[in-house]
Amino acid sequence: MAISFYDLTVPAFVQTLAALEKVLERGLSHAVDTAIDPESLVETRLFPDMLPLRFQIISVAHHSAGALEAARSGAFMPPDGRQALTYAGLQALVADTRGKLEALSKDEIDALENNDITFHFGERRLPFTAAGFLQSFSLPNFYFHAATAYDILRMKGVPLGKRDFLGRLRMKG
């Protein structure tokens, strides 16, 4: 069985985004139950030199729907992590990103596989094919930022386990 560009990207993004929606819901419930201001979680960091939950969620959106948009446009830049989002805003961003991805067709995404993407990083320009970029850069970044968001909430006492991160598995049948 050949795996298409769509199969490699969109279902993986959607699965993790749906799981992240539930992780954020659990984070909000925990905050309410323990009298933690959910807005205090938005700027929480795992370590002082790491970026906060807000940036992790922005990056998850950027390295999924944003990466596929870059496959269309031919250009990708790092995310603008300065967006001031509330906890509810982070939840909305994840839900909106999942909705955008679910609206994409297999044919539409498969047609992007061999497109050129240039990653603009400051003055540097790094050339990729869409497949190479998604497989070697955006997918690893997507999972890194999703796991870091999970870890931040777990560090703050949100009762989460590995199954929460994995989300709904795509089983046979």
C-alpha cells in the first residue's frame, strides 16, 4: 500500500489537534477545579529559555495548516509568536486549525507533494520540496510543540496521560 502525501499529513495533524483540544479542555477544567486562573497558564514555560504555552499552540497551528499553505504558496517563515491570545483563544485556534484541515481534500493535498517551498529564516533561504519540508521539518516541529504544550499542562498538575496525547487512534474498521 502506497501512502499518499495527504495520508502522511492531514490525518496525523487532525488526530493530534483533536487530542490537543481535549488536553486544553482538561487543562481548563483543572484550572477551574483548583482555583488556578487559566490565563496564568497561557504564559507558562517548562524552562525559562523555552517559549510559553501560547507559542506552543501557535506553532502547532503553524506547522500543520500553515505548512500546507506554504506548500501552496511556496514560502514558509517561522510563526509570529507575539499574538496575544487568551486561554479561550488558544482553544479556538486549535479548533479552527483542525476545521481547516478537515475541509481539505485528498486530491488537493496530494497535488502539492512536489511543489517547491523556500523556508525564509532571517536572511537565510532553504529550498525544499513540499514532501521534504513536511517530513523533515514541519511534522517533527508539529509533534514537538504539541508535546511541549501537553508537558506544560502536565507540569501544572493537569491529570493527563499518554492516551490523552495520542487521541483517537485510527484503527481498522
